[in-house]
Amino acid sequence: MISIAGELIKSGAADLEDITNIITSSSITDLKRYIDRSIRKKKEENDIIGQMEQQIQQYEQSIKDMENQNSQLQQQIQNLQSQLEKNNQAKLQLEAERLELDKQKVRNDKDFNDKTIDLKEKQVQAQVAQIFDANPYNDKIKAVVG
């Protein structure tokens, strides 16, 4: 019985309680029952360990998948930030162009208004000249200018 107990210890098929029961068993029937129980218990433990190892592998795979997903999301964030920066640059460029067009419009309006003022001044001068020269034939200037 001690040799059987030694083999069970070497194989890891029995724990200390089972070994004690095997060594102190009083009959072959008890011995068989203790050995069967010890093997069944060890098999259940091994099954549980196998399930846990499988869960660990699944968790490790889930971690790898999540790391890959995280990496992809980080890349998308970088791409979106890059696109946002490009859009902001384009917006600033458009705003600068709009301001330049507004400046040009103001200059054009000023030139137009200045020329209109010059024209009105010339019209006034012509009307004044027409009034003071007492010539009835230059009344047409008023009609052309006005």
C-alpha cells in the first residue's frame, strides 16, 4: 500500500488526506474506494484547471483584440485630427481671401465715390459757369452733365 501511495504522490493523483486514507485503509474495498475518489477528485481539479486555462486564453485573446481595436481607434483619431487641422487651415485661407475681397470692395467703393464726387464737383462748376456767362447756348451742358 505504501508503494501505491508513493506512485500516487509521484503522479500528483492524490493529496495528503487521500494518501493517509490509502495507507490506513483496512480492506481492499476501502483502498479501491479511496483511490477511485482520489483519482476522480484529481480529474475534476484538472478539468477545472483546463477550463480556467481556456478562460485565460480567451481573456488574453480579448485583450489582444481590444489592443488592436484601440490601436485602430487611435489611428482614426489621428486621421480625424489631421483632417480637422487641414480643414482649419483651409478655413483660415478662405477667411483671408474673403478679407482681401472685402478690402478690394472697400477700395473700389471709395474709388467710385471719389469719382462720383469729382463728377458732381465738375457738374457744379459747369452750372456755376453757365449761370455767370449769360450765354443762352450753353444750357445744354446742364442737361448733359445732370
